[in-house]
Amino acid sequence: MAVGFGIESSGNVRTGTQNIGNCNGRKVTVLAFNESVENHFKAIDTISKLCGEAKEDDGRFCTRSGGGHGNFGRSNISNQLEGSQKELNLNLSKYPKLLEKFFNPDISKAYRNVDFDFHIVNQTVANHFYRQGLFDLGDSILNEAEEPEAIAIRSQFFEMHQILEAVRIGNLEPALKWACINREKLK
């Protein structure tokens, strides 16, 4: 058992302690996968530290365990690395199977037939450009879409960008004025 997550057919995310899958007779859990990855990185860190110590010893690649035991130390580390590598590869090979089991790749089941509202899309695109400070581009989008009533929000974004520019150069006066004027809205 491990802490896992999944998406039910209704679209709700479920969490809790559960087995994530069963591949080739072995139960696979998120916890086991995470432990495998952590063990792999620990082995890599250990090897890196030992290589650093070996380089300090006149550039020779041997361990500090003694003259005749240098190969034993290397083979032990190599065995640890191979074991963690095999475990990692085993869990990584199971991961796509688990994804297919819990997440349906067929996008058509999630599709809903909704009327497309061009008015909202045009406002959203224009607001994005206004947020970025690209006022000419936002105005062009709204003028081309013939939605002049949406340009009213432009002044708020323009004021925000003026305040931000003043703050960038160290002038806090416009920000303080705005805060005083909009004190009630800020509460």
C-alpha cells in the first residue's frame, strides 16, 4: 500500500492509500517507484563522492580501503549501481502501463459540445495583450472584432502599467495615490 492518486470516471481526483497497479505479478506503488529513484540518486552521489576522493589521491581511481582491496570497493559500488539501475528501469517500464490504466488517452470522452462565444475569446485575448502592456495590439484585436465596449478596461491596465513603471524607477507616489483613492476597494 502507498499513498497514491487517480482520476475516477466522473473526473474527480481520488487520493489515499492504495495500490497503484499490478504488473507481472508484482504490485507497483508510487512509494516504491519514488524509493527506487531515490536509491538510484543516492548511489550516483556515493560514486561521485568516491571519485572525488580518488582524484585527490594523486589522480588514481582506487578506494581508501587499502591497496589490495581497491577492486573490491569498485565492484561493490558497481553492483549497488547496477541493482538500483535495474530497479529504476523496471519501475520506469511499468510507468506507461500505469498511465494507460488510470488515464484514458481518448480525448473524445472528455469533449463537450459547447457553443463557442467569440465575444469572450476576443475580450480574453485583448486583456492578455493589455496585461503585457501591448495596448496597440489589444486595441487592434477589439477594433477588428468590432467590440468597442471592451476597450473600457484598457484604462485600468494602462494605469497599472504607468504605476509599475514609476515603481521601477523608484517613484512610489503614483502607487500611493492609487492606494488612497481605492482604499475602500482594498479593504
